[in-house]
Amino acid sequence: MKAGIAATVVLIGIAISSTASAQWDTTIQDDIFSGDKKAMLLGNISPSQAVAFDCDSDGLSLALLQEEKWADGRTSSEWKLLIKVDKGEIHRFTVESAKRNNQYTQYVTREKEEILKVLADLREAKSVIQLGLQSEEFDSKWSGTVSVGGSTRETDKFTQACKLK
């Protein structure tokens, strides 16, 4: 009896730690405008930051999200977003700062061909995803990392829902 309880506790612990270590998640919904699906692939950087891939009837986008309210009167600005998966190439994007919703600011691009390359790299990721954001205008640089936990499975879900395969 005690061995059975111990085994159950171990299995629950493994399940919880596996879920907690998964840094990637995909949300898929019906798109009323196209009759297809819309999806978001989210990679958690920190409790207040994430990288998001979105697809819907309007296309494909990639954004770095920052928990920050968009101030009234704030104007959009141009930034450079860099993404490197494992020891692969550095993908470079020109992004625009914008309000995503009431809680988040985003640095977003719709450069489809380069986004598809990042998704292909992400699907094969083995160790780490590095991100960098910089602005010459504001003389500002930021960098962070995302774990690869769950990236293959969730990238597959996203690309299938978005019909990118």
C-alpha cells in the first residue's frame, strides 16, 4: 500500500514538474472571419515578458511582449529584434512598438519568410532561445532567454493550426 502511494506521489511530482518546466504553449480558436483557425504560440521569458507568434486570416506575426500599459499619446517607434535558437543563425527583424492590449506593449513584425525560419529553428531547438531588442533612437538594449521546454510539440500544434506545413 505504501509503495503504491509513493509511486503515485512520484508520478504526480513528475507530471507537475513537467508542466511547470514547459515554457511554450499554443492556444487555438476558430476564426469567425475566415472559417479557419487562429492561433497563438507563446514562449515565456519571465512573469512579465513573452515572445508570441500569432496567425489569423490577416497573416502571421511575431512579437516580443512586455507587461506595460501603453501611455496615452505615446507614439510607435522602430526597434530591432534579434532571435537565435541554440547555436544557429541570428534572425534579425525590424519591429514596431505598439499597444497589444490593456496590459501589454508589443514589439511586432509581420516579416513572414523570416518568421517561418524562426519557427523551423524553434521546432528543432535543443538548449536555449536567445532574444535581443535594441533601439538606436533610445540608445537601449535588452536581452533574455526562453527555455526550449515544450517548443517542438507546441510549434507543431501552431504550424498545423495555421496551415504553415
